[in-house]
Amino acid sequence: MGTALQVVYVGEETRGDAVAAALPDAEVTSERDGAGALDRLERDEVDCVVVENESVGGNGGELLATVGRRAPAVARVLLAESVRDAPDDAAFVPTRPRSGLPARTARRIERETVARASET
């Protein structure tokens, strides 16, 4: 990862912007839905996909499982109320409490992308 970290954030754009502010060395692109994220995954080099579970009707785990099948080297992070919603090979960030969520998400993105890079 010699270039800037490429992150696709699926959820509220303002939250994606907050995560981007917490990751100054990354390029964070917000998508409104899973279809947009999957399109971006096909078009661009992506290091990590972050999904707000509520933003995709509570199916964030399914979206991340699809990302994992299509691009296994891409780190995946689910923001949800319960870890039960996350696929086994995706990272989880609890959405409660909301305070500090962008910073917690940024730290998880950094850890997961480093871990994925070391696996390849």
C-alpha cells in the first residue's frame, strides 16, 4: 500500500466524511447503497469497504460477504449494533455509543488493511 488507502464507505455521507477526517492519509469515497459499493469495487482499486448496517436495511453482513467473495484481499468492516450481523471474516465496530465512532472506525480500518496486506 504505497499510495493512499482507498476506502469505500457505505452509509450516511456525513459519517463517511467524519471517518475521512479521522483518516487523513486515506481517500474515502461514500456510496449510498450496496450496488454503488459493488460497482466501485469492480471499477477501482479498493483497500477496504466499510458498511453501516442500517444503511443497507440491516443487510450489511450480506453485502460484506459478497465483497469477500468478489475481492477476498479487500478488508471489510461492519458498523452495527450487534457482532452477530458481521460475517466471520469481517471486522466489527459497535455503533453504540455514537460518540467516538469515526475514530474507532478509522483505527479498525487501519488494523484490518494492515492485516489483509500481510496475508497477501
